[in-house]
Amino acid sequence: MKAHKTKVVERIELPDREAREANLDEAGYNVFNLNADDVYVDLLTDSGTGAMSDEQWAALLRGDEAYAGSESFAELESAVEDVMGFERVVPAHQGRGAENLLYGALVDDGDVVLNNTHFDTTRAHVANQGAEAADCPAEIAFDADADAPFKGNFSVDRAREHVERVGAENVPVVVLTITNNSAAGQPVSVANTRDAREFADEIDATFVIDACRFAENAYFVREREPGYEEASVASIAREQLDYADALVMSGKKEGLVNAGGFVAVRDPDLFDRVKQRAILFEGFPTYGGMAGRDLAAMAVGLREAVDLARVRDRIEQVRDLGERLRDAGIPLYWPPGGHAVYVDAGEMFAHVPTEEFPGQALVCELYREGGVRAVELGEFAFPGTDRPDLVRLALPRRTYSREHVEHVVDTFAAVADRADAISGLEVIDEPEMAELRHFSARLQPV
Ligand SMILES: *Cc1c(COP(=O)(O)O)cnc(C)c1O
């Protein structure tokens, strides 16, 4: 049962085949270079691409733009306290800004940070502090076929190995990312959260939750963890976040806004240090680089995030896309995560060698065939890391209908039909930093 109807619409158009060919060529076979106007269904990311509610748009108009102590900030504080259980909040312009504030205050040169899996910007901020980002995913996290309920979990065993290697005194922070974005958006159980918390206590580390998709995670707990069937998403989210000493949040995910983020902490001293860094990097601590109206919209968004009907719609839509693709014979990471479906392009285009980027070839083919934009997360994005050649289809929140999902599935079916005729790609121009190549490199068909 759909929990929303449409109040504002945006016209979209599928350019004809000839135009799509020309656009692809002009973009250097890199869909980051396409104009969004030329994309029919845009599944590049779920970050900041969703639709706001009428209540959020109303909050925008009431935004208080006072430099210090604005009413909109007070609304955000009260939403974070009610929904997430934290009294001390510092806004930031987006999630990575929040990471800079928090990890800059907690992590020093030579430290090691443990995380179920570091999201790219988290890893970069840990490295920026001169520290090592060590991943501790569950054994089955990267097994595409293991149908298990909580493949996003933190492995305490792996974490212990790292502590034995470097010594507890060098591990100031343990992070739990829920859902585990870099492990196909898989959820983390409440039991595992408790274990990770106990482990952090044992080594005297600060326990941080990266809460970007906290409500999606709570929905999975309700569905899959014994004892939570009757609990509300709001109460599960509170219970899970109650374990944390600090939170990092990107408003672009389950703040249900297009930009923004924040840090929340319990310790007053840490709060002071984070606020000092906010003044340096983001803005005065009651706005942190966000407009007052955006704080107000995010405050409303946080409350909407934990509405069962809202999050059910979301998870069911991602799952529906996954099930339809699987029925069409497309090889997938299973089960679908909270925000995206991951296609195994290496298997789908088995005749294209990894060094000719089967994932990127699929991404280009999806645009050529149906004006669909996806993103490659394999050899092209992460050169030489031996990652499987996955393509991610991330669904913006409250944006697309079942017809759009069907269009994506039809597009896949057409591409799969002529898979053998599709060739790989080669890079003809790339930026200096290899880590950033997939954002701007240009390619051509082999
Ligand atoms: C998106 C994301 C971030 C960073 O947030 P931005 O708003 O994109 O800067 C951090 N952690 C996770 C898990 C994310 O998904």
C-alpha cells in the first residue's frame, strides 16, 4: 500500500536512440558526464536525490535564518533528541563534513579505526588524520549468494585480530555503519550492535554509529530479528542508536533532504571540541554550513524517516526491483539491500575481461538501451582492488513509480538478450588521482 500521493511533478523525457548514442559518445562513455536532463530513470545514487514532503516544503518557508541560535536549529535539536536520543547536535553541510568534525576530534596520526566497512568518505577522513581504516565485515558480507538476514554485521573476531596486531591503545574509535553501504547496503542486527558496543568498551574506544540509513536498518530488524516483529521502526531505531557514544549523519540519505548532515554526541567535552572544529570548517555551531530553512526541513525529514509506512514503501520498492531482475535472469547480489540493487556485470558479461570494465560496459548499455543511469563499482571505480564487477542501481526516495521500475527491468532484459554482442571499454583520458578516475575519466569501446 503506497504511503504517498503526488503533489508536484517534474517532466522527464527519454531522448530517442540516436540522441542517446550521441550523448554517450559526447560523455566519453562515462555517465557522470551526462546532463541529468538526458537521463530518463536516474539510479546514480540515493544521496540527496529524493523528494521532500509537503510538510518539509512548508518548513522551508518557516526557516529561521538567524546566524546564531535560530529556531530552525532548535527544531533540529528536538528532532534529533526525539528520534535518535541525542541532546548534543552540531550541523554540517553534508555527511563528510560531519565526518571531518568528528574524526578530526577523535583520531590521531598512527591510530587505527575499526568499522564493519568504511564508506569511501569515512575511509578518506580516517586516512586524512594519518590513521589506518581497517574493515571488519562479516565473513559472508561479500558472498553474493549467501541469503542471510544481517550480512552487514561487524565481525568482533576480525576486530580482535586488528587489536592484537596494533594494541588497544592505538584504536580510539569503533564505527558501526548501518546499513552497511559498502557491503551492498546490508543491515546490521541489534544483537550485533550490542556486541560491537561491548567490544568498544572492552578496548576503551569511542563507539560511533554512522547512521545515514538508520531507519532502513530498523525496518530490516523488524522484519528479520527475532523479538522485534511487533516493535515500531521508531523504537527499534532508538534502541539501536542508544548504544552509540556519537553519531555521524548525512541528511542526504535518511534526513530526507537534498543537502545537509550533522554530528551528535553524548560527552560534553567532545561536544566542545566538535563545535570548535565546526566554527573552523563548517560555520557557527547552530547552523554548520546549512541554511536555516534546510535545518528546518531536515528536522521534519528525520521524523518522517522512521514512519513505518514510509520506510516500508522504500524497502519494498528496492526489493521489487531486485526480484523482477532476478526473475528476468539477471545475476545479482542477494538479498537486495536497503537503498540499492547490485548487479554482477562480471557474470552477465562474462566474455568481457575485467581490464575492459564489464561493469562500465553494462552502465553504458543501460543508458543506450533505455536512458537508465546506474553506476559502476568494480574495476573502473576501484582499479586493481580485485572487487567483483558490480553495477549499483540506487533508488532515490519517494521519487519513482512502479512503471519506472518496470522500465528498468525491460531495459535489462533487452541488454541481456544481446549481451554477447557487447564489447568492453578502454580508458583514453584520466585524471591524476587514480582514486577519483571514475568521476571524470573518458573511455571508448574496444
Ligand atoms: C553518503 C554517506 C556518507 C557521506 O555523506 P555525504 O552526505 O555524501 O557527504 C557517509 N557514510 C555513509 C554510510 C554514507 O552512505
